Amino acid sequence: TKMRFPNRGLPRNPMGRTGMSGRGLLGKWGPNQAADPIVTCRSPVTKLLHMVAIRRSDTHTWAIPGGMVDDGERVTKTLKREFGEEAAEKSGVHINLAAHPHSSLGS
């Protein structure tokens, strides 16, 4: 579905003016969907719940690995790609998400 913008080729906010101009911080006009997987595991020894996080190279803060869904891309593909790029490759670990028995990303 192609988006149409009747106002000089720009979309209009259905809630009225916001004081912002242009796209603001959004990457593109229209939907800006993100895919940020929450990956956890429980230690069989300590029973503590662990979560995968990455340290961002630009701000040096901790974050959930993930990113933006490309146009026409399936969210499951984005999750695999972004998790692989941001968490697995940086750690040097190879993770086959589709083969994991509890993963819903194999489809």
C-alpha cells in the first residue's frame, strides 16, 4: 500500500499540530517499526534469570539488542539479523536461533 500525503506531499498528524517540523527523530515518513528481542535464560545452578544486553559503542550505555524493520522485511527476519549483528557477532558466539527448541524465530 502506497502512502498518500495530500498536504504538499507531507503527512498530517491526525491529533493536530505538535510544534515539530519534518520527521523529527524518525528515520522515515510512515510507520517506523522496531524489533527488539528480550532474550533470557535461567541459570540451572543459581536459578537467577539472565538477560542479553549490549553496551552501545556511541553512548557506552547498556541496551537491548535490536533495530529498525526494513521496508518489506518480516519482523522475524529483523529480529534474527539485528540480534546476530549486535549481540552474537560482537561476542564472537555463533547462535542458531532457528534450531533452538524454545525459539519462535524458526518460522
